Amino acid sequence: MSNLNINPQDSAVTDLDTAFKPDCAQMRQTPVQAEAGQAPRAESPLYHADLASMAAKGPLEGGVQLQELSLLGHLVIRGSLDNPAFVDGFAQVMGFALPGKLASVEQGDASVRWIAPDEWLLVVPGNEAFELEGRLRELMAGHFSIVNVSGGQTILQLSGPDAVKVLKKSTGYDLHDRNFPVGKVVTTTFAKTQAVIRRLDAQQWELVIRRSFADYVWLWLQDASAEYGLIVRG
Amino acid sequence: MFLIYCPHCEEHREEEEFHAKGQAHIARPLDPDNCTDEEWAQFLYFRDNPRGLHHELWVHASGCRKFFNITRDTQSYEIKETYKVGEQPGVTAAKSA
Amino acid sequence: MQKYSGFGLLKHALSYHENWQRAWRNPKPKKKYDVVIVGGGGHGLATAYYLAKEHKITNIAVIEKGYLGGGNTARNTTIVRSNYLWDEAAHLYEHAMKLWEGLSQDLNYNVMFSQRGVLNLGHTLQDMRDIERRVNANRLNGIDGEVLDAKQVSEIVPIMDCSDNTRYPVMGASWQPRAGVARHDAVAWGFARAADQLGVDLIQQCEVIDILTEDGAAIGVETKQHGTIHADRIGCVVAGNSSVLAKMAGFKLPLESHPLQALVSEPIKPILDTVVMSNHVHGYVSQSDKGDLVIGAGIDGYTGYGQRGSYPTIEHTIQAIVELFPIFSRVRMNRQWGGIVDTCPDACPIISDTPVENLFFNCGWGTGGFKATPGSGNVFAATLAKGEAHELAKPFSMFRFHDGSLIDEHGAAGVAH
Amino acid sequence: MTSSNHVQPNRLQNGGRIDRSQPVTFEYNNKTYPGFVGDTLASAMLANGIDVVGRSFKYSRPRGIIAAGADEPNAVLQLGATEATQVPNVRATQQELFHGLVAKSTNGWPSTDNDLMSYVGKVGGRMMPPGFYYKTFMYPQSLWDTYEGFIRKAAGLGRSPVENDPDIYDQINHHCDVMVVGAGPAGLSAALAAARTGARVILADEQAEFGGMLLHSDELIDGQPAQQWVSRVVGELVGLENVTLLPRSTVNGYHDHNFLTIHERRTDHLGDLAPKGQVRQRMHRVRAAWVVLASGAIERPLVYANNDVPGCMLASAVSTYIKRYAVVPGNQLVLMTTNDQGYQAALDWHDAGRKVVAIVDTRAEPTGACVLEAQRRGIELIKGSAVIEAKGSKRVNGVSVAAINASGERVTGNIRSLFCDTLASAGGWSPAVHLSCHTGSRPEWREDVQAFVPGKTVQKQLTAGAINGSYRLSACLEEGVRQGVLAAANAGFGQQSDDIVEIPSVDGEVEQTAPMALFHVPHTKPTSRAPKQFVDYQTDVTAAGIELATREGFESIEHVKRYTAMGFGTDQGKLGNINGMAIAAKSMNKSIPETGTTIFRPNYTPITFGAIAGRNCGELFDPKRYSAMHRWHVENGAKFEDVGQWKRPWYFPKPGESMQDALNRECLATRESVGILDASTLGKIDIQGKDAREFLGRVYTNAWAKLGVGKCRYGLMCGEDGMVFDDGVTACLAENHFVMTTTTGGAARVLEWLELYHQTEWPELEVYFNTVTDQWSTLTISGPNSRKLLSELTDDIDLSGDNFKFMDWREGTVAGVPARVFRISFTGELSFEVNVQSNYGMQVWEKVFEAGKKYNLTPYGTETMHILRAEKGFIIAGQDTDGSVTPMDLGMGWCVANNKPFSYIGKRGMAREDCVKPNRKQLVGLKTKDPQKVIPEGSQAVADPNQPIPMTMLGHVTSSYYSACLGHSIAMGFVRGGLDKMGESVYYPQADGSVIEAEICSPIFLDPKGERQNV
């Protein structure tokens, strides 16, 4: 494949209608009572592993620490950097600009990761996702999309002196400081699935993984970190 | 195992992140309904399959999910260049001949 | 020409094996032949043999750029079976199977065809549906086959893990008792010796660099080492290099040449006396008479003429073998290698005339070439002799890709629901 | 039983690098022997005077230890104290000794020491030239199986364990700037030079200790003993954080783009079984910017008569055993050499206090400094001669020496017999070019060093030391430094200049004089009649065998190799290949370069399957994907079906219920009241953008232009060939917003398909695709009571038939959770698909069950889903399609819109000549004459069951079930021209000889008007 009739570069630019307001169905996906407190039970992808009681029982010594940051708001944001209405819209709502290639920005309890040239992952507290999507849709225009995937993935934090060894067993990507400075984000293979890997500091890493693979990744991480000792954080 | 430069991520990645999608620059006929069976078959099935320089389509499946092109020597497996869809190869059999 | 036999061997032993004749001559090519076969692999040599034997055309040259049987013939995992799904393929492969069954005697060369049976495992409900479908079709086509359940499979291969504890438990298998393995090099050498005996010139170290045509018809080949060699008809049997030759003749083929890897363990005492194949977990294995576990790996996704593939492909195959045979975990892998397989969009071969008159191609066997060797040569010989496709070859014309009459042998895989 | 503290007859009182403070015992063929930590199994066996370590594969000849490393062909043993820890084919020269090691020789019956097969070997030996089995066992044909049985008995070396492996293996990935292979003098200096630039360096060596030949060398580097220099360099490397040192690690494969695999043996020196919690072996997967190969060279033995009698050894191995392990493998030595280096073995032997009977130098007038050294020790030197034959059977007891001509082709003098028990031969060196060949590069012959060296390569590869044919220590050190600096500079570290690392000096290095090019020692008899002269020991390939191969016309070196099996052993011909090529060349009157070399493939030395598989086995072989409700399914006794990587509930048997009982119950409950299916695994793709609608029209076969907001539509997806490959329902959420569903197995494929066309064909269309498969949990509530049930869980969705029509969707709240409810049906019943964010899937599922009790809400799995849809004649892509059927073949022309302006994917394909020809196989319904009989899926249809084989088959059964609701079996299948054959009979011959007759009918067995779903 790969057609020669059209040059996507040209077409992308020529067709850009930045005034257009896409008509999409935004949906509040978390119960309204959530704020009221008596919310229906929400289960994160690793709910069944009951990390909390593992943390209570589990060892306190070890070279690797693992924690699930569950039930956060995940928004996949798609758009073109050639579309000012998209770029500025984001900046106005978030107060910071979309990060460039393989970079991330963290401000307060919001963080955004570069995923692809036209794709970013924005993570915010679970109960803010809906309102935030609304504001973004308000201020953005032209060709863009926002998809709420809060139920479809989860975040694992891996830290400790041996965390990098566990990662080296799991991905072929080069994790060395020179190639993977703090703040960098890469989407890559992870064991036999994928993960969005972000470096939080010298010894702390973040994995964004898909819900249906969470149990597999959990099994894998326990196995890979066994020789260093795994501390589970509730 | 190949080490492939993704022109979208702008860095080298392991082959395991990519899928090969066959020969590049095969234009879908603009008016399929007026193609002969044979013309359609050429688009559908018939390939250069060269020993030597090959322009091929790959996708960064486990990365940015973007398709792009590679010019590769199918004998030595050297990758001569990678370039985005819609762009033209800089290295061709004609040029290197 | 001396006949091979136990007695002959004894006779030669007494004379210290000093008087063995050459297995084949090393002739200088003539200027012109009735038929030139490009490609001295198993299929090309078989073609020459049957042309001479069954069609009495003996003014033939087989032109090989390297050494006889040095391509995929020397690199495959030697599995021979005929349990294909569609009638066209099933009849072609069964034709080959029948020839295999008398081949050693026919060639007076022991190709060590060992009918130890082949199991094609099923790991999902859809696998089992496809197996039922294929075996039923085989039976009605006169091809031996049975559908086995997991228990029957474990009775045939007790060392395989047929329990429910595996990631993809074995649910059953198709079983073709007449299938098996053969000594790959011996097949090429046996056909070569027999063809030579019938007067065929085997020209090694002779590379074709152009196909000569005159108003739309092929008249000969230009070679690097021996200049022009003319021929009334030309048959190309060059597997992975088919597209390269087609280009010389000015047309394209519906082929992609991919690396296909294989590997062997160190020789171990006999422990596996049948052939086990699993498409679902991607691995197949048999044990050779030397004791090596002969293991076939998956096909790499890219075009490759380098006779090597990517390491992850080997890893996935070994994972599958260890999953099926956990006891092999401490056994060691000795060597790996790769071949170049010319794959067709419908996973079936091309045995066909071409846009160029008097030029015929036999290619596209993909991963299924070795098992077809005698059948492929046999029908291609008939095709070359008569100038039109043998009955069994007709469905495999390259022009089936124009009208869409494909014979989809991997279609049955389908997608999961 | 020998006592463990008995003396080791061949062990020297002092010297060597063994740890005499750590004595250990080991078992060989049921006898216990002493040894030391620091020994290899081979050095300990030699120390204990064990001569015979195995029987040869073909001729069952007694064999002893020849070499000291990876090149050893004979000492290949079975290791393991327990069944589960058996390891076949362990090379004793590479196995470190540990306390309690249990080893057995592999061939030989009743025992290796006196093997009855050896008589067969002696007598039959001459009946077994290369390729003998191609020439025999053919007649009568019927006996081949029997013959083969005998051949197979002889097969194999060691045996596989028959219990599962208790050890674990894993993998780890590395990236480095400079990968140095081999830690001898060249490798160490290369690694140090590169490391000092700050480059990331990995240094790997197959041995337990770094240093290579320096570990048994007397030479001085920078004025210190070589061993001190080694520990100084290793010391510095250990201190550098940018350096990774891997001892006991064999670089076994060199792959494209500088990807290397390293096999590290982490615990094999500690015991049979890895200490608890430890990884036995680890594969390192390395991506290197630059590679320095410093893999050294392997000494060539000379090929002479009976050169396989135990006691025949490599000269360098003799030195290694004496100097590194303090083991002298005999009492009286005869050394035959073609070069100066060979002398060292005799000098070491003499200095160890044992007798050197003579040095036989094949050169007419050797003049090197080594000659004076030998004379200084009073060793007899026999010039211009060769050992043409060894005597003895289980141990050398003498040799025949004779003068040979200058070219080494003829014996020219009388035979002189010498008594000795050890014969060392030094035939020169073969660079270990193996790794450089793995990526397709062919080695090149260098006349001046009489060896193949690495050839041109496209890899970012440098070479240093003996692999280049540079055998002098000073040269190895210098090349190491220069290549280390160059590799680092190429990778962007330091600048390429000579003064970064000083090149170590070697004191008092003596000039080497020219070696003689001799491979095959002549005999008084022609090769064919002389006693066997072995080239490849492990495969019993002899010089006569190679000559025979060429005589028979096997002239390509690949032919010779394959015909004789030369190089096919577990040592891959490390000792024999070059000699074999030389002999083949000579017998064809060609030069070695003309004859060419065979190409080496991975692995350099064999590695366990377990290590290659790593952790990707058992539970972790492939991911298991679960829906948010999986825990509930497990707790409620579901049986699961593998669909792609998903674990889907197959059916929910009650205690004591058969599968069919369960299916009947699930079907009836759904049709009579209400059932529920977890449909979360269906692929879901969110599609947004101005041109989303246009895009759908191009990838689906039917029309999408007019689908209104709030509506759903079923669609078929074809390839460009017009063959159906996926299907599903897509809903219009808003004017520019759709959600597409795909088959469970097709999800990833469809998303990539959409991206492919968007990115490469229609980039001008404004649309974005995102997977939301995991985002939504889908609860399919189906059955006449589904509306009642749902109404109890929602108060903001008007479920009435008038306001919520079939194929509509609504947004609202279900069980307190925001939901999208689709009124679509795959069962033909009134049916609602409730989609909630997966974090709430389990919660809603449970609430639905609470409310569902009074309606006998019944969970069902994929099998019941299949039956219910089959009763309605709905297809399942992948079961009722196989990549070779068009929508028309499926009788689904209603789902194809040919008036669309854009020529959608599949339109042209399905218009091809063969796809529109009449009488194609078409999908129809099948009613069995015996209503209780269920046609097995996969059965093949024929018109006349009595026709002869091969029968003409009309098509096959794709779906077939017993329908409890209808009280009879139902089936769908393909029949040639079936759509025009309604009412006609087809027959399904079964394996048991029975035939099932069925009538062709509409595939819609239940509620053809669709009233049940439209209430």
C-alpha cells in the first residue's frame, strides 16, 4: 500500500478547517453520586489482586516497589500541532502546552504524555475527567478528538534500586539515563504486551497498561522482581 | 534482529515494535470499477520482490502506530533510509546503480 | 552405471571403496538443449528426472548457480504429508505422497522416507472445527487421516504435555499415519544421480543472468560462467529467486520471498518417533535418525534473501516447544539456519505457463515445498513436455490471480469470533 | 568404589589455578573420584587418569579427551544426579567441577570400557563409508522400517530428561556502545581502552575466569607475570560503572544490526540444580553500537592414522592442563608439530618433571628459539618427520615416526617406533571466525597465516588478536587497544588517537619462524587403506571418507560436509573443518580458497531451550486477557474458551450437569425469560471526525450516509479481494462520532486496517480512531423479559418499544452507573447491550443479577451465544467464513450497497470473474432428516454418498448444534449453488461409514419475520 496519488502533508494542510466544531457525544462515565460519596463500587483493573492487603502482609524489604494508581481519569487527546485552535485550546484549559516528542509535562495533579505525533495521554483525578473534557471541547476547534479511556487502562508505579533491572527484563528499550532522562515517555513492548513507560526520577518509573492485560503484567512483574524482593504499596 | 529508525518518534527502536506490511508505493487504482481483473490483480497480488534494494511499508505497531516507509537491502538487510508516507525514497536502485 | 545395494557395498568394501563411480558427471554445457531447467534443487532435479524417464526427453540441462540441492532442499525440516484442505492441493500433494512411497526403489537411492505419522495439533474450538473439516475432506479425497482427541494424542506422544495446565491446552489433532519425514539431501542427490544416468546434464556453479527472448518467446538463457545456452523450452524452479528470474523475462509474479528459519537440538537418544506440528502455538518438531530434534520456526514478516531471519522468531518457536514439551527445557539447541521461501497470497504454488511463450515457472511453494518434491517435478515435467499444464497442475496457473480463483490454504485459519 | 581421598595420579604437587583448599568429589560412571574447585570435569578426569571418556558414534571406537575447551569433540557426557536434572551432551572441558557432580559416558554397551558395539565397529567399519545408508536398506521395501529401527538405536549422544525442568531461566536486555567478545589479551585491552572513554562496555567470556590463554602463560606484560596484568585490568574494569562484565557467558549468536545473544551460566558451577530462587541460566539480549570480536583461535590437530586413540591430544591443551590445572595427562610424551608454538607443550611437560620422548617437527630445518629451548632441556628433536600412526586401543602405547617430503605429501624414510602414552599434535591455528559468519559474511583465506579470517561485513564490527591470525601476545595487546579505542570513537566516545591508553609491552618475546602448511599426515599406505585417520571425531569422519566423497562427485565443500556429516557434531567441526577442507582440496587438486569454506551458523556452542524460552512459558507463555467480570465467571463455575488471548466463558454448568444439559438450559432460559452474556471482549473502536461517516462508507460494504444519530447498523468488512474478514455493529453517537464493534479476535487487525487506509490512502479524510475495547464492559441482556428486567435498573431511559426501537441506542443510568444501551440483538430476542465504563462493569453485572433473580436471569457463554444466533442464521466471521467467501456467498447481498459513490473496499474484488461465476459455494441452512441427529461441524457435503473415492465435495458444515428451543438439530454450511437448491438433499459421509442426510433450507430457523426482537 501507500498511495502516491495524494501527499498527506499537502492534504493535511490544505483541508485544515480550524473553525469547524466537531459534533461528538461526550459522556459522563462515572456516577454522579461519586461526589456525594455513596458511589457504586468501582473496581480498578488490579482490584482482584487486592494490593492493599498484600501491602499490609507483604515484605517491607526489597529492591523493587510497586503501586497501582487506580481509578484516575485518562483522556486520549488527538489533534494536529498545525491546528492552533487545538494547541491553544489545550494550553488555555491546562495552563501549559502540549509536550513535544517523547516528552511529558506534570502540573499539580494533571500530567500529559506524548504518545504519537497527533496523540497525547492526559491523566487527571478520576472525578475531573468529564468536566475537563467538556472545557477542552469548548476551547478546541478544527479536527481533533478526545476519548475518555479511564476504565480501559491503569497506571503502575515501579520504583527502587532494582526497578530498572525488572524493566530491562521486560522491554528491549534502552533505559539508560543517557537515552531515558527523567520526564521522557515511550510506548513500547513490555513482556508480551505493551506499556507507556515514563521516567519519574532516577529510580522511579511509571507504566500505563491496558486493563485486560493488567493481570498478566502483574504476574510478570511479581516474577521478574522475585530475585530482588518486591514491596507492594497499597 | 533489525534496529529501525521511526521517522515519527525520531529515534531507533527494536524490530519487535514494528510490523512489516510489504511493498510500499502501491497505488490503489483511483477508479477500481473500471479496472480489468488483470489490472486489479496487479494492485492486489503482483509484487517486485527484489533481491537488493526494496521500498517497503512498515508500521510502528507497539509505538506511535504510524505507518512509514523503509528502503532496505533484502540481501544484506541494511536499512538505507526510513521516510514518511507520501514522501519519496532518496535511495533507489536507479540512483545507486 | 553401478546399482546400489548391500552386496555392492560389500564388494566395494573389499576394494577399500576405491572404485566407486561418480554419482553424477560434471559435464560442459552444450550450446542447445530441448529443455533447460533453471534451478538444481529437489524440484528442478525431479523435473529433469521425470522428463527423461516418463517423457523420454533426455536432451536436458539443469543449471544451478550454486551446488545441487543447496537451497531450501538443504534447509527444510523434511516433513512429508498430503493432508491439505482443498481438492486441488490435496490431489497434488497426494500424488507426491504416492511417489514418495516407492521413491527409494525407483531411484535406487535410499531417501530414508520414514512414514512415522504427522500430528497437526488443535488448541481451540475453531482449530478443531478446521481439523474436522480438513480430515473429512481428506478422507473423501482418498487421503488417510483421523481426528484424535487429547487423550489419543497423548497416547501417541506421551512426552507431550496434553494436560489442561498449559496456556493453550491440546484439544486434539489430525493424524496422518502415512505422513513422515525423509532425508532431504538424499532426495536431491537421488534425483540428480538418476537424472544423470538418463543423460541429463547437471551444470553446477552456473548462474543465469538473463532470459533470452525473441518476439515474445523464450529461446535460451545467458549464463555468467558458460555464456548463452539455447533451449526450446525453459522451466524455472528457483523458489525464493523466482521473482528475480521473472524480472529478467519482463514480468512480475504474485510472490514475496521471506526468511523461514529452522533449528536442531544436539543429538539425543530416540524419544520422539512422530512429527508434531502446531500452527496455533507456532512450532513443529520431529526427531531425525541422527537423534537431533528438528524444529521449524515461523516465517518472518519481511522480504529477505539473506537466508537468515530475526531472533525473536526463534525465541517464539522455542517457547512453543518448551510449552508443548517441558522436558526438553534442559536439552540444548545446536544450530539454526534460514531459507528463502517464495510465498503466494493463497499459500499454494504456481505451476504455470507465463506471459512469455516457452517459459514456464514452478514456484510459490512457500513453506510446503519439500513434501511435494516428487509430485512437483512429476507434473512440471509433464507440463514442460506437452507445453500445457498437467491435469493436477491446471488449478495452479499464475493467472488464477487475475480471475480470483485462488485456492486459499491458509484461509481456514480465519479469525476468532 | 574408589575412596574419595585417593591420590590423583596425574596431579602435580603444586602450581595451577585450582583451589587446593577446596577438595571435592565427583562421580563418573558410578565411581567416585577426587578433584578441586577450579577444575573442569575434564581436568579432574585427566588428573585421575581416566583415559576412555566415550565411544565413537559410528565405529564405537574408544575415545579420550583431546582438547581443553569448546572445541572438545569426545568428552561429551551425561550430567545429573536426579532424573529431573539430567543434562545431555555436556562438554567435560567446559563444565566446572562441583562437589557431588555425577557424570556418565553416553555411548557404549555394556560399558564404555568394553563396548560390544566396537566389534561391530571393527568388523562393520569398512561397510560404513560415508553415505552407506543411501546405498543400502532399500530392498525389500517392506523391511525399511526394520532397518530404520536399527539405525535409530544408534542415534543420539546423551538422553533427554523425562521429568520437567525444576530450574528457571530468564532474559535481560542491554544496550551498549562497545561489546567485546572474549576476555583474552586482545579482549581485555580492547575493553579497557573503550571503557576509559566513558563508553558503555560489555565484556563477555565463556570461561569462569577472564584472561584466556594468559591464565597459563609464562610471558611477562609490562614486566609482570601475565596473570598479574590480567587481575590489574579486571580490577580496573570492575570499578567502572559503565562496564558490565559477564564471565561464564558465551556469545552464542551475532545477528543483524549488531544484535547479539549471550548465554550466561549462573549456577551450573555450583551444582545440578540452581540454589533456591536463583536463575540457572540467563540470556542477555544485547544491542551494541559497535562490536569488537576478540574470540581468539583454536588449535588444529594433525590428521594421522589412529589419531583418535586416547592419549592423542592437542599440544595447546596439554599446556593448558599442566599450567592451569596442574595436571599432566600422561607420562611419556611425543609431540608432533608444524610450528614453533607447538614446542611449548613439550617444554611444559618436561618442566613438570615427566619424560618427553621426542619432539617430531614436520619441518626439514626448524630454527626457532624454541628449538634451542628444547635442546637446552635435552629433548630429542626429530626433524623433517611426522608421526604417521599411533598405536594402542584404549590408550596410546607408541607411535610410528617417519621422514616425509618437504610438501608433506609422501613418507620418504623408514618407520621408527617410539614408546609413549601421550601424543600431542600441533597443526597450527584456526581463528574463531564463527560469530563473524552469523550475519552472512564469508571468511577469507590468508595464505601467510594459513587460515580463514573474518571477511567483509556490513555490521559495525571490528576484530582484534588471534581471530585476525595475530598470534603474538604483543600483537594481540596492541590490536586490542587500537580496536577498543576505535570502537569507542566510532560510537562517539573519546577521539581516535593512540595516546589514550598505553599499549602494554611484552618482554623478551621471541620471533616465531614460519610454520609448515600440513593438515593431513601421509602414511605408507594410501589413505583408503591406511588405518583410520580422523578428521571430525564426533561424527567419525575420516580422511578416506572425504576422499571418497570427492571421488563420488561431491565436490562442493557443502556437499562434502553433508555427505560425510563433517561439522554436524555438537562441536560444529571446530577441530576438523579446516583439515577436512584441506583434504578435500588436495583430493581435487584445488587450493583451499578455491574449495571454499562452509559458513558457521548460531550457536557458537549449544544452549538450552529453557534459556531461550526464558520466563515465557507456562503461565507466562502468552497473556491471558480478562474482562472486568472475570472473577464472577470463575466464582460461578464457568468453563472457559480461548478466543484470541481472551478467556471467555464458554458455558456455565450447574453441578452434575453435562455440557449439553447446560446449553439446553441456557438457551431455553434466554428464549423463555432472560439470559445475560459478557460481551466485553468484542472489539470497540471510537471514531471521531468530520469525515467519520465517509470513512465508514469506504470500509464497510453497506451504506452509512444516512445513519442517524441514536441509530445502529450492522456492517460487513471485506478485503480488497472482496472476501469477508470481519463484521459488527456500528452506532452513530453524534454527527461526527461513531463507535464500531468488531469480532473479539479481529479487534487489533481491524484497527490497524482502518489506520492503514487512513494513513496511506485517504489521509485527507478528517477522522481519528481509538481503541475502547477495554474501556467498556458490555452486558448483553437478552430475552422476552429483558425489558422488564432493565426497567428495574434504570429510571432515565424510556425502554418502551415506540421510543426505543430496535437498532436504536440510548444514554442513561443503569444500576446507578452511566451507560450506553444499544437495542441490538444477536439472539433474535428482545435484547439490550448495556455498556458501562469497565471500572463499574462488575458492580452493574452484580446489580443486574440481584434484580434478575425473579426472572431466572441465566448467564450464558459463547457456546449458547453460538446456538442462539445460529437459530437466527446470523454468521460468525471466522467460523462461517474462511477468507474465501464474498457477502453474496453468504446470502448477504442485502448488506452490499453498490450505488455508493466511492468504490468501497471489496467492491472491485467481489466483481472478479471467479467471484461472480454461478454455482459458487453458498451458505445455507441444513435440516437433518433425522431431527435428533447433529451433523458434526466440518462434515463435507456430497450429492451422492455412494460415488467412488475421490468424491466430489459440495461444501462443508460450518455451524451445527442441537436446538433445545426448536427440539431438533440445526446447521449452517456451504453447498455449491446452495441458494438455488432449497429443499434438495445433500449427504454427509462420516468417518464411521454412516451417512447423514440433510435438506437444504433457509438458515433462519426461528422467527423468520423477526417479531421476537421487535416487540
